[in-house]
Amino acid sequence: MHCKKNKGFVLVETLIVSVFIMMTLSLLYANLVPVVAEYERRENYDSVSMKYIAHWARKMLIDKGKENAFSLVDGYLEVTDCTNYYQDPTFCENFLKVNDISNIYVVPYSLTEFKSYVKTSGRFSRSMQEYIATLPNYENKPNAFRVIVEAKDPTTDVISYGTIEVIR
């Protein structure tokens, strides 16, 4: 009779430990899946190489950009045209070519209105729309803009995006 009580106890103990392990695994899964999804979503966004390209695009705009390079139209300005927006078009053209840049945008620091425009205008690629949707809505800063660069990431050879702030 003593043996039957032990079998019941072992069964209950096994069930409790199993439930505990299942709960732990489900909590790990629930917390790990969003992190992996965010990593996969950000894989082509704001990589280190794209941040450097955005930094140098910002530097080029500040050092060699004409005054109209920050005159936003429709809440943004595409400044990829070297002749119209830069004092040294040859330098700009070489920069675009070396970094395989397809577009450089100057946008307001607060992205709320720009996000809405990108979503509804139909002027931007789907990947650009997805990238803009992932960016946070920054608070407005005086004399602050964001530079968004669309280029082939030199490490992956995939169209990627990077952004960095510009304070004038």
C-alpha cells in the first residue's frame, strides 16, 4: 500500500514539473519571438554601414550644400540632384556613385507628417514606406532635420536605409 502512495506522488510531482517547464518555455517563446521579428525587420534598416553613409551625406549637405537644400516642399526634399543642391556637383556625384546611393531625403525632425505623406502619396517604394513606418515619431526640435539615405548596403548588396539627424 505504501508503494501506491509513492506512485501517486511521483505522478503529481511529474505533472507539476511538466507544467512549470511548459510555462517557462511559453514565456521564453512569447518574449523571444518579437525580438527576433524586430531583428529581421531591422536587418536592412540603419545598419552600421548605412549609418556611416547617412553621416557622410549629412556632412556633405552641411559643408557643401546650397541654402535651398533645407527648403522643404511637401514636407520633405529629395536632394539627390547634385547640380541643384550642392556647391560641388562633382564631389556629390562621386559620393553618390561610390556609395551606390539612389536617394537622399531631407525631412523634418518630427516624422509624423512625413510618415502620413509617404503612406498616402504613392511616390515612394514599398520598402521605403515600410522603413519609414518603423521609425519613431521624434519630438520636434528647432533647426533640426533628418537625412534619410536609400542605397545598396555595401556589406549585403541589398537596398537599405539609414537616417541621421542634422542640426543647422
